[in-house]
Amino acid sequence: MNKIFSRIESAFTSLMRQKSRTILTMIAVAIGIASLIIMISAGNGLKSMVSSELEAYGTDIINTEVRVPGKGPIGSVSSMAKITTFKNSDVEAISKLPNIENHYSFVTGQEIIKNEGNAKSVMVLGYGANAPLVEKIKIKEGRFYTPQEEESITPVIVLGSAIKEFLFGDDDAIGRRVTLRNVSFRVVGVMEERGASNNFNIDSIVYIPTLTMQKRLLNTDYVIGMSVSVEDAERIDETKEDIVELLRERHNISDPDADDFEVMTMAEAQEMVGTVFSAITLLLSIIAAVSLLVGGVGITNIMYVSVVERTFEVGLRRAVGAKRNDILWQFLTEATILTFLGGVLGVIVGIIVSYLIYYVAVSFGINWSFNVSIISVVLALVFSAFIGIIAGVYPAREASKTDPINALRKE
């Protein structure tokens, strides 16, 4: 044990003789480690942000959306704009399938909302009145509209918190009137504040009944999708297949590649999101690891230069009885300490920057989480020490091979 402490003390002494070089090398390592921590944290933060949005739906939910056959992801704007085959009659037929408990269909649009001289462009979601029975919709003031109001095509509206603030400030909005495309809507509710997601402020959305939006604003009879909850979650896959078969039959589709719709359970969506973000995090981590390996090459070069500069010192130590193994461990210890300290500095910087990213994101209303796992920190430190060992092996071996006579002659 005393021998180990002696090696560490000797390594520190040698490193401090070249403070500038030591500090610069530590910074190079710290940048790689900090990048690794930041990228893993950012990946986890992004994953949690998307996952939190999916948590608005339960695992007993099946979502069906239109798509261009064989093209595009679920719900892409281009896909939805080109498909008008998902009719209200399809929604009604699906709702009558076995194991369907609750359902709602939806359409979207961009409109100008007005009130007493105030006007703002908003995203309008035509949501079925039963949406709160399927997903988590939290009302802060008032209520959500009723099935009776939707069936009678009543012009009622629920405002996002940011829109309510813009139009009415601190005044009560319930019962007040707003205008969409020259149609007067009565405010019946205000949503709880939810913040931003994917650079979009969810609180700037307004909700009106699906049928009201179709008949009073869009003059259509089709939707872009629907969500259903099932009675028996264990039969959810069976119910999903029932929906697929029903829509293929109603749309006269025999080739699955020609499907103009996509059906997915929320469990599948969550699994897909987890897979995608795990891959993204892995890719970012590999990029950061490459920068760390580049730093390791720099350490190898610096340690080799150090060996050359300290030829006389190594020769003198060999002359007074130091063994090749002692010289080998001396330089290995120096390289390991150098990268380990750089790793510690990188972890500190990485945590600070990750927190700053979290702070800025939250300041802009983005639902971000500060997530720096202990495992990522430990792995970063272990990896940095490992890089130090690898980077120091060649210079250390060269130093241990130094002939003491030739080394003393060079001085």
C-alpha cells in the first residue's frame, strides 16, 4: 500500500513540474467527458419529454390515424392533408366493435381567434366530447363540452391557458365569447397549464367539438384519426387487429401496403419512442467517445514527449536501483491520474451544462427533465481512467526500456 501511495505522490510531483501542459491535457479530457455527460443527459431529457406526452394516454389506448399508403410517419402533416377517406361512418363502425369502451375522433386546423380587438393565430383541435374518458385532459376552470353539445353542433370552446391569458388576462373567461372564422363560440372551459413540447406551446391550443369543427368551420365529413380505450387490456392486440380488418374492408384494401391508415397501441408507441431515443443517445455517446479517444491520442503524444524530456531522470532512477516495472508504473500512474482528474473536471462541467440546458428549457416552457444518472457519471470516470491507461502504455513501456548508461550520457 505504501508503494502505491509513493507512486501516486511521485506522479503528482512530476505532473506539477509542467503545470501548463498538465492543465491543457486535463481540459482536453474534460471536454470529451463533459460532452459524453451532456449528450447522455440531453438524450434522457428528450426521451422523458416525449414519454411524458405519451403518458397522457393509458396502456389500454389504441390510436388510429390516416397516412399516405406506404409513406410517412403516423400523423405527419403531409400525410393527413392528402387522405380524406377516414369518414365519420368509419369512426361509428369502429366504436361498435367488441371490447371498445370509449372513443373520440379528431381533426385539426389553424385559425385566427378573436375577442374584442385581440386576435391570434392558434392551433384548433376538433376533439370528440368523450376525449376526457380516453386521455388525461385536465381542466383548470369550467368544464369540457358534453356529447349533447357535440351532437347538436353547438359552438362551444375550451381554451388553452396561454390563449385565455392573451384574450382575457386575469378576467374570468367562462361564458365569454370568442370568434373563429366569423363563428361565435362560447367559452366553457380553460385547460391547465402544460408547457411546451417539441418547440410547440401546448397551452396555445384551443379545443372545439369534432362535429362542430367539421360542420361550422371545415365543411367536411372526415377525420384525421381517432383514439379508443378498451374494456379488456389483455385483448388490446386482438382489438387492434379488428380495427385493421374493419378499415381494410370498408376502404376496399386487400394489400396491407396500400393501407391509408395506421393503427398503433400506446404500449407500442412508448416502446418505439424508447427504442428510437436509446439509439439516438447511443449515437451521441459514440460521437462523444470518439472525441475522448482523440484526447487519448493527445495524452499518448504528451506522455511520449515527457518520456523523452525526462530521459536523464529515468536513467538516474535506473542507475540507483529502480526496476523496469517501477518506471513502467510511474508513467502509467501519471497518465491515469491525468485522465482521471480530467474526467472529474469533465463530469462537473457536464453536470453544470446539463443543468443549464434544463433551466433554459424550463424557462421557455419546455417540459424538460434534469437527468444525469449515477451510472453515466461512473462510466465516464472509469472510461477516462481506462483511456489514460491505454494512452500511457506505449510511453511507459518505452520509458521502462531506457538504458541507464545511454540516458545519463544524454545529459
